[in-house]
Amino acid sequence: MLPGQVPLDLVGPWQVLHCAQRLSSAIEVRYFGPCDTLDWLGPLRLTGIEALPDSAPGWDLLLVPGQYAAAIEPHGQAVAVDWLRRHANDAATLMSVCSGTLLLAQAGLLAGRRCTTHHGLLEQLMILEPRAKVQRDCIFAEDGPLLTSAGISTGIDTMLYWLTRHGGHRLAVAVAREMVLYLRRSGHEPQLGIWLKGRNHVDARIHRLQDCLAESPAEPWTLAAMASESSMSERHLRRRFQALTGMGLPEYLARVRLHLARSLMQETSLGLTDIAERVGLGDDRQLRRVWQRYGEGAEEGSPAQWRRRNASMSSTVCR
């Protein structure tokens, strides 16, 4: 981690990793930067920072929290940018929070990449790196090994997303539960797309509706009921939802139900008919139809075939 100025930019992701450390011995965290102490918030100071290492071989994640010019004196900031230019690509994943993305731009790491930052810094980001594919209406963006987030609490979202990929769904859920968070982007890798594509926006009304769909998938969700939940007219909801998520409401609801069905298939011994009823798909025939239409990658074959294949893989891993 390269520490910076905004408390939650660092503390939010740190808390996710701190919880993960206590639940899994596989997580190890180091803090380093161009100086060993930083003024942080009022009378508080951040100390115990390691010197910038000579290399970063084999690191799973390099996190660059938000920082401002006042946080690190100009020479130190130049040193940090130079270090990033030389070593950032040594890590498997490079993640920035808020204005940390500006350091990545200065280091020449964003050319041709999808990225984002705090809404108040988007113009500055585009000036620093005109070749970057700057995303405006999202809370975080992913492009290959690069994760960039808008700032403050979105650093927590992005870290949970990374933890899901790196440590697995169960670890991420356990961390979110301990932190009393709603794990918005959850699930196993083949199904992450529905949460990333469908939730990567900032419309609170649409988020509220999506929360309700995920929490009560078995409800008979009509367009009228969804419009009422989101406090929009049916026509406006259809248009707004399509614009923000890239899919229509029926497709999104079907994908949510499929995601939840897949989780139940993996984590319980319930029969396919019971699972289909619990997620609002009616019966196993409807589950198979949705599976065939929207399943991707690991969902090849029927639900029963996937379940047997996954159970076999899980047994192998456990041994």
C-alpha cells in the first residue's frame, strides 16, 4: 500500500483486509511510501511506513489510496510516481482509490485503459492522461489487472470485489458480515458480471430496487411493483434501468435469480425444484431455460451436470 491523505480511502480498504487477515492466514499486508510519516487528519499522523521496496515480485495486489499535493511534499510525490512507473506492473492487480488514480496517470499507467476517479477529479484525470478511457457514471472500473474506484466508501466496494476474486465468495461474505456491510458485488467468478455490470452506477433509486430484487427474488415482480419500489413511472424506469445497466428489467431479474440459484446449488443440498422455487423461477424446467439462455462459461451443460462437476471439483480441493 502507498498511503495517502483521505482517511477512508485508506482505512476502508484496510479494514476489509484486516478482517480478512483474521479469517485467513493467506492475507498479508505491508505499508510503504516515499516517507515514513505523513500528516493525516488534523492532529493525527500516520507513522510506521516502510521505505519504497526495490521491487514488488509476486504481489497479489498493490493499492494506491487517495492523496493530494498537500499530503506528500512535491519531491516525495515525484519519487512515488517514479516508483510506480517502474514497479506497478510487478503486482498481479493494481488498485487505486479516489485521487490515487491521478498518481497512476502521472506514472503513465492508464494509456488506453478504462478507469475512474472522484467526480471532482475527472477533468484533471483526462488532462493528465488524454489516452485514458475515463468512465464518469460508475463507482469503480476494471480493465485487465487495473481496478480504479471513485473514492471514500467505493474503495470498500472495490476491495470486497477483489477479495471475492482472490479469496473466494465465502471469505468476502464473512468479511462483509463482520463489517456490517451489504456485499453488493458478490458471487463466484462466472457470475460476477451481473453485479459489476448491473450495479456499477450511482442512481440510489435503481440500487434500492436492485437490493429488493436480490433480497426477495421469489416475489412475483411485475413492472408496476418495480416502478413503485423505485419511485418512478413504469416508462421512466424501463428507460433509466436500460441506460444504467445495459439490460432490460426482465433480463436483469432472470440473471439475479440465476446467480442466486447457482449459489444455492453450490452451498446447499436442496433439490433443483426447491431451488427454483426459492429464487422465483417456479420449477426446474424454468431454471433450465434461464440457465441455457443466460448461463456463461462455467454454466455449460445443464444445472444438474454443472452441480455434479462442481461437487467433484470441490471434493478434490478439500482433499
